[in-house]
Amino acid sequence: MRPFKYALAALFAFAPLAQAQTVHVTPDRARVFPLSDGSFEVAPPRGQVLDGYWCAAADYARRGLGAGWGQDIYVARGLGDGVAIDRTSTVIFTLTPVPSDKPDRFITRTNAFHVGDRLNVQEADHKCSIVRRRF
């Protein structure tokens, strides 16, 4: 009976850690990690098109956070190394307005994720049709 008691104690000791690592998985198999500051990190499956980031952000905003279709989703950090996952290609989004870091140039990179870029949930959700059509 004693080993069961220790196993149960260990389970409860690590319960908060397990809750902190709760992952939202979208229908397209992207993983979304809520971060402590209210933002969330998106890691689509490897090889998925860039629209997959917006698609996953829209899915999490609607189903995970209960956001309405008109709620804006902002890029909090562009494409970079993962914070919650060991990946080199994640994007961090937030529902809180973020000042833009977009350069004031006539030509900018296509499909770049600049801090402050935004789409509302409905616009981001439309990116899902592009993702699903390709696979």
C-alpha cells in the first residue's frame, strides 16, 4: 500500500506542471501553447504553409479563448525559436493590441510576421481553407 501512497503524492506534486503545459491541438494538427502573459505560441506541423499559423491562431482564439469573429489577433513575436516547444519556426500571437514594428518601406517581405500585424478571427479563419486545400 505504501508504494501507491508515494505514487499518488508524486502525481499531485506534478499536477500544476502538467496543467501549465496544456496544449491546444487544431483540426490541422497544429499545436498551440498558452503562455503565462496571455499570449500563445503556434507551431503548425512541419512543412505546412505559412497560412497555417493564422489558421491555428484563429482556431485557438475561438475554441480556446472564446473570442468573437471580429476580435483582432496580433503578432506578438514573428517567426522564431520556440518558447514552449523546441522548434525554430513558431509565431507568438496575442489578443491584446501590440504596436507595429513594420518598417516604413515601400517594399516589405511577403508572408513575413511583423510584430503588430493583425487579422480578425474571421480573416484568420479564412486562411484555413488555403491550408486544407493544399493537403
